[in-house]
Amino acid sequence: MTQRASTDTSVDSGEAGAGRQEAVPYRPGGLTAAEVAERVARGEVNDVPVRSSRSAADIIRGNVFTRFNAIIGVLWVIMLVVAPIQDSLFGFVIVANTGIGIIQELRAKKTLDGLAVIGEAKPTVRRDGSAAEVSTSEIVLGDLIELGPGDKVVVDGVVAEADNLEIDESLLTGEADPVLKKPGDTVMSGSFVVAGGGAFTATKVGREAYAAQLAEEASRFTLVHSELRSGISTILKYVTWMMIPTAVALIVSQLVVKETAFKDSIARTVGGIVPMIPEGLVLLTSVAFAIGVIRLGRKQCLVQELPAIEGLARVDVVCLDKTGTLTEGGMDVTELRPLNGSDEAYVRKVLGAFGESEPRPNASLRAIIDAYPDSDDWRCTESLPFSSARKYSGAAFSEGDGQTSAWLLGAPDVLLPAGDPVLAETDDLNQQGLRVLLLARVGGDLDAPHVADGAKASALVVLEQRLRPDAADTLAYFADQNVDAKVISGDNAVSVGAVAAKLGLPGADQTVDARRLPDERDAMAKELEDGVVFGRVTPQQKRDMVGALQSRGHTVAMTGDGVNDVLALKDADIGVSMGTGSEATRAVAQIVLLNNSFATLPSVVAEGRRVIGNITRVATLFLTKTVYSVLLAVLVVATQVEYPFLPRHFTLVSTLTIGVPAFFLALAPNKERARPHFVRRVMRYAIPAGLISAATTFTTYMLARAHYTGPGALAAETSAATLTLFLVSMWVLAIIARPYTWWRIGLVAVMGGAFLLVLVVPYLQHFFALKLVGVTIPWTAVALAGVGAVLLELGWRWVGRRFPA
């Protein structure tokens, strides 16, 4: 029965929102409208915003104030002073790229914030004697907040009412066992209800609720903590250390070259430093992620942590909870089988009364309520809420004739001893994919630890689950993508296997009863790798199973919608919750499917693969430029010659062979499965490509120096070297753009045509200081570029064989 605190008790709130000490009384009807208004006026409101994205200020700050933007900004100012505007174009490109990054991330923020509002759970608050749902931010100090299974405790408080209220505080304390709460006990934000119900009085709201701040911080949208971003950060760190000494040496070298004027030396020095910086790589990654969020948002998929897009693309094992994932939430009672001579009419009355004993019924009990109406003359005197750990619920009734009885409703193989003939009957039904509950009569107190011992079977309730129409196609997609699907459920393993078989899951006949799984992690991991369907899994086992798979190097995604899935969702690499799932599951999941469609998952996987695969491609372009820029600077310093390029030359080459193509390639479809070791996979191609590009370009430059003499020789030498560098860089682009499609071929062709236009239009020749002189050296430049292209092809193939990903 429900326990309540006496109405004249009060709870010390501590320091309230306005900084005052106040006693908050408990009244069954909750606060009045006047009291709520008074607390709002005093600022005693739960005003901590739970953001799903960074603030606009954080987005602008994160995109503008970067290490490389600072370096380029200084160089840009120098070039604006000492050189023509065309040598300062790189600065305008960075401004444009940064602006694009900010705009796209702001669009992603708008999408995320809108979806977060749609998916936000609203706690039930009792005011003026009636219960109503309110936004979390509208809760005030002293509110009486109702709790039920799956509800998250949104603010700190003290229990006022309790009906077998069990709260899981593992996300705060690490303690896995649920805690039975009684009136007067404290509850903390971030915990959640696993069984029973009740109500609590809010004693700390807003920023006073410290645990709420931790929960907000833990669930906040982030752009970090992904292999992709950490890999890029690692690359940039090494680039910085490599760039600094090279740049210093280049500055000294150019200033002491006698033939070069001071301003021209500065311009050429900057021209050597700027291309060493892969500044567009970070911005392009942000844009790719942001556009991914927008695309998924259109499919009603809320990405609460942005790297989840990447993470799900790396997943090789998906653990699926049957209920709510493979099957829809609703069920239908298809048959009632009385046992041991029980009267069917009497059993129907028991089931009808059972439905009224639980204020927040689960899907199974909801089906029973729909099938069997309540008997008005029966009264519930005691209830035992359903627990996924127990696998049954209970209720005691005072019958209309004055008799009393106590009943349990739950899993037959849990309530009955092994070998009971009724279990054979349930096995037959389970093999048909039907769910079976046992109604059993018991004697004694429902709170007794062994209440199920000696239970007398009275009836079997047969339920048919509604399969999700899109589940079969989704399972087929994962099988095609070599992602192992493991069905993990609290239901009977045979029944779950039958459902999975109907959906075409490979190996669905390989069912395992989780009660026989070994506790030792390695042994459990082996069983999990061999099996496909697991039944009678407890919430703690789900968590252990995720950890066991991870110990074998698997990247694990866990889907679920019930409170029993929370611990596993939290520990999985990627947690996926349904929009109609419990508030607790939505709070810990990285991805929430607001449309409750399991079929959305392939879209998320595809989006992650697009981001990772394409960023890996374009990162090779950016880092090839970094490698050849550093090597060219080293060669110039070693030979003590003028640096061959002005900033405008690198701006032209980089825009046509990296900047514009990378933008399109980063947003293109890509179904390649994500693979680990991002840094190694990028650098194994970027280093040889950069070496070949630098070698052929510098060779052309030195041959041109030997050929041209007199005034204007340096400009002719620069033009020849630029031609070789562009052609070799174009071949790198042509390799990266594979496999070819019509638009990829068109992209490469348009970039080549743009460079040709610069070479033939006099105004553009003058603007970019490019004019090929004579015939010998230009054709030599083309020939050397051809040699470089052959070497690139051979090197690409050799690296692929020698250093496979």
C-alpha cells in the first residue's frame, strides 16, 4: 500500500534560489497557483537549461579563435602591408571558411534545439490538488512531483509518498542495486525509478541541485572525444612542431638571399609558411558533422552527442532489446488457458482487478486491462510493482464476498520450479513467438523474499506481440554490412528467438538462457560471440554483456526504451533510445529516435560512414599539401635559393586542388565501413604523395633556374614550378576522387579547366603572376608532372599492399 509522510511535516530546503533558508511543507495537493507565482517571482525556479548544443557564443568562439587562425591572421596582416592584395587572398579564404563553419554549426544547433524540445520529457507535478505535466524548467521549490517506473528524478528532493518505490542511483553513486525509498528519504537528480511509484517534494532546484548540473554536463552536446577529432588534433600537434623550425629557417634563408628585395622576401616567406597549415581540415570536419546533424534531424533523429554519428558508423555489434525495437510497444491477449481446474470466469476477474492495481502499467499489463475489465466489487489491498530483476509483479485483493487472495503475474519459468509440466506447455507457445505470462496464487505477504515459493499456477495468459514492419529490412541491412545483431531481452529466450526468426535474423535459432551464462567476463564474451538471441537477461546482465563484448575489442551499440536498459545504454559505445522510451533511457542515450522507428538506424550508420570516409579522403589532400610545403621549404633552405612561390600561387593551387573539391567530396555519399587508425590511414598516403609532389616541383624549379636568365627570370621559374605542382596535385585529387562517378569526373575536369583559364587569360595571368615563357621548360614541367603521376600511382598501390588499413 502507498506510504505517505504526515501532512504537517516540513523539509528544510537549504539555500534556496534566492539564497534564503526556508522550510518547504508537504501537502498532498501540492502548491497553489499563488505559491507557484510567488516562488517564480523570488527566482526559486529550476532554471538550469538542459542544452542539446553549444551556445551561439561558444560556436563562434570555437570556430574563430583557433591556433591556426591566429597564425594565419598575423601572416595576413603582414601581407596586407608588404604585398599586393592578390597575395593576401588566403586570408579572405580563411574568413569565408570560418564563416561557413559557423553558419553550418548554427544551423545544426537550431535543428538540435528544436528536436530536443520535441523529445523533452515533462515530469508530472501536483498543484492545486490536480496533477499536470510541466516543463522541467517550470518546476519550483516545494513542488510535489510524482514518480513512476522509468521516470527520471529531475531535481533534488525528499520522498513524500512511496508505494514500493525503488530508485536506481547507479549513474550517481556507481551502486548497481536499486534503493528502496520511504517517506523522508532523499532523492537526487540524475537517478531514476525502476519499480513502484510515489512522489517527492523538491528541495533544491536550479543551480542549487548539484547533481542536476552534473547530469547536464554529462549529456551536453559536444564536438570532441571522437577518434576522428582526436586523430586530427594529433596530426595538427605534429604539424605545429614540424612547421615552427622550418618556418624560422625559411625566414632567415629568404632575408639573406642577396638577389631578393626585402618586401619580396617577406612575401615569399609567408608564401612558404601558409600552405604548411592544414587550416581547412578542422573547419571542414565541423561542417561535415554539422550537416550530418541537419540531415538526421530531418528524419526525427536527435543526436545528443555529435560523435555518436561517427561512433555508430564504427559499430560492429548491435545489441537489440526486443520490446520496442523489434516489436511495437503494444500487445494483444490472444488466449487465456486456465490451469489446475481454475474457473475461467474467476480468473478473468482476478486479471481485471490486477490491471487496476498498477497506476502505470507496462505493455503486457495494458493488454490485459484492454482484454479484461475491472470488477467494481474487488479492492486492491497490497501491490508489488513489476521489476525486470524479479520478472513478476503481485497484488492482493479483498474480493466482493469478503474473501482475500494474493496473486503473482509474471514469467512461468521464474515462478514455477524446473520440471513443472506447465513449462512444457509454455515452451510450445514460446516457440511460436508468443509471449506467455503465468497467473499464480500465493499465500503470505507479497513483500516476503521468497513469495514465489509454492505458487499455485492458475492460468496462462498468451500475448501476441506486434512486429515492427520495418524491423526485418533493418536487420537485413546490418547483416549486409557485417554488423552482428544480438537480441538481448528479459523475455523467454525461445519466444524471443521465434520473433527474431520471423524477422529473418540469421542465427535466430541459436537461443541462450542468460541465467546459464557464466559470470567470468572472458567466458561470457565467448558465449556472446557465438550466440545470437539471449533471453531472461537481467538489467545488470545487460550491462555485463556490453562490457564483455567491449573487452573483445568490439564497438557496441545498445538499443532500448525501458528503464531496464539504462545501465547498458550508458556503458555501450553508442546508446540508442526510442522517443517513447522512458525518460531515463532518453537521458543517457547518445541518439534518440523521436519517430520510434528502428528503420532510422541505417540512416545514422550511413551518415557516420559518410562523415568518416569522406573526411579521411579530404584529410589526405590537406596533409599532402602540408608535407610538400614543408619539404619545399627545407629544400630551399638547404640550397639557399629564393623561395619559388608567392602566397597567390598557393592560394590558386590549394583552392583548385583541395579547397573546392574537398568541400564537395566531404559531403558526397560514402557507404564504406568506418575503419580504425585514422592517423595511420591518412599519413600512409599523405607522406609519399607529399614527397613526390615536392621532388618533382623542386626539380622543375632548379631546371628553370638553370635555363632562364636576366630580368623576369624568377617569375618564369615560379610559373614553371607552379605548373608542375598543380598537375601533380591534380593527380592526387584524381586518385582521392575514386571510384569515379559523373560528377566526380566533372569536378576534376572543372578544376583543371579553371587553371587553364588562368594560364590563357591575360588579366588572370597578371593577377596571379603566372606566365609560361618559351616552350622547353613548360613542356619539361608537364613531363616531370607526368613522371610524378606515374610515381603516385605506383606509390599508392605499394602503400595499399605494404600498409593495409
